[in-house]
Amino acid sequence: MTPKEKANELANKFISKSVFDMTFDELKTERKLAKKYAIICTDECIKEHSHESEHKDPNAQDRWIQFWQDVKKEIKSL
């Protein structure tokens, strides 16, 4: 899964109802909150893996953190 795909998947999890049931203003508010919550999730993933020292492959941790940083960047651009 690409960072962009993950960003969309994660942000969509925080939309509380169908976009067809919302006014334009409600949709704007819902999208803003979804992005905020998705960024909190990515920050938690980054924080947890930054403290993890049990990786057998030291580059794996760097790649994992970079992936979530890229996801966070994609969420901000939604």
C-alpha cells in the first residue's frame, strides 16, 4: 500500500456518516476532523516505532518511520 492509499484509508475511517447525508459545511468540518485524527494516529505510529529497539534489521525501523511520515504528509494534502 502506498502512503497516499494509506492516508485515504485512515482518514476515511474517521468520517462519521455518509457524505451524501451531510451539507457542504458539515462535510468540510468532517474532513477537517478526520485529517486531524488521522494525523494523531500517524504521530502515534511514529512515536511507538521510534522507541522500539528490537528490530533485527536497523533499516526496517527507518523505513517504517519514513512510511508513516510520508502518510502524514499525504494526509495533510488531502
